Amino acid sequence: MTIAVLGSSGQIGTYLIEYLRNAGHLVTGYDIIPNLKTTAREVDLRCNKIDLSQYDFVYFLAFDVGGSTYLNTYQHTSTFMNNNMYIMANIFDELQRTKVPFMFTSSQMANMSHSPYGLLKHIGELNTKSLGGLVTKFWNVYGIENDPEKAHVITDFINKAKRGRIDMMTDGTEARQFLYAEDCCECLDILVSKYDEIDRDQQLHITNFEWHTILEVATLISHHFPDCKIEPSAQKDIVQQDVRNEPNNYVLDHWKPKTSLVTGIEKVVASMTA
């Protein structure tokens, strides 16, 4: 297939392009940030038009987003909200024009009305459904990240552990589900191969279906760094505000995760310390 990956320089996009190319697809990446590894075409998806009619399929990953620190800092700003509204207006307009099959990658936070990020993802889901596309909901996908400002919790903790101390933003009692990036890519590829079979009334939650507290994540990472100290704060989670969704397991009819959190962290630590 000829495939376009929008948002190809991000954490998931970088893994996805490599995975799809290894699977034999012809893949072109587009991102506002150039990436030599993925040979992404540098383009501002907020305003630049791309002719998507040349592709068999489009992965719509592009979004202004990052980990908890980034969301705490920016998600309530006009710039953050406008960036994502401009991206969606531009890309959905082109997808409507070309009628190319596509997948919009949303978040398990899309039902959290207190979060501008969640609300924006929900708008993306509604657009996708109106055009007959496929919606997937990510649950804390992790892997190598190149932008420290946007780092998610696992890579953020590894960077801190390398310096000898994991300073946590919260007390670590909040629980999350995680998914290793390579497992995520396999799932996305399988779902595209079954594009017409997927029940659009079912929710596709992409996760490993295992709960772990943030303190547990910090502890698992600290085991790889002798003398690393963990410093929880007194603050509770303000990003999800202790809202806990339960994932729909419909996706398990088509795909199953392979990598445990322990193994996934080992792989990321090995890559980041190589």
C-alpha cells in the first residue's frame, strides 16, 4: 500500500513509519518537525494543503500534544487549542474531498470534559465518524522520544533516573495502562488490513489491558539505575483528576499485545542508555 503518516516525527509516528516500511508498504511522512530517520516531509499541517488522493491509506496522528508536564503547561492555552483545531480543520477537509480511507488516532481521555486535549480528541472522533473513518484510542503508548519538553512519563522518568533521582509530579498513586510502541504499530497495521470488517459502533482501545501505578513505573525504572532515588510529591494527579476509564476489549478480537511493561521498559532503557 501507499501510505501517508501525518505526524510522522512524533513518538508513535517514528516507530510506525519504520514498522510499515519493514512490512513492505510505501510510506511518506509529514510533520512540522523534520526527522532524518523517517525522512518526513517538513510541512505545517495547520495550514498547508497535502494532496492525499495519491495514497491508499492515511494515518492521522498529527496533534499538538505531549506528556503530563506539557499538557499541564499548555492545554488550557488558546495557542494549544487553535493549533489542534487548525490541524483538524485542514486535514479533515482534505479527507472529505478525497474520500481516502483513514484512521484518526484519539485518546482514552476523549471523554474527559475537564481536559481541552480530551475535548479536542472527541471533536476529531466525531469528524472521523462522519466521514466513515476508523477511530483508535491510545492508552499511554511509550517508546523513544526526541523532544524532552513533550516527553511522556516513562521516558521522562528514565531521563531523570540517569541523573540519579526521579522527581515525580504527583504522589504516584494514580494508575495508568501502558502499551509499548512496537505493539501499537502492529495493532494499527492489523486494523488497517481489516478496515472494512471493523465494527464502527465498537471502540478500539489500544492498550495492554494492565493497570500500573505511576509509583510502580518509577520503581521499575529505578531498578536499572543503581542508587537512583524516587521522590514522590504530595500533589494528586491533575491531568486526569483520578478519572479512570475501563477499556473496551473489542480490539482483542483482532490483535493482542505482546510486550509486558517490565520488558518494554527494559527495551527503552537499553536504547536510551546505549
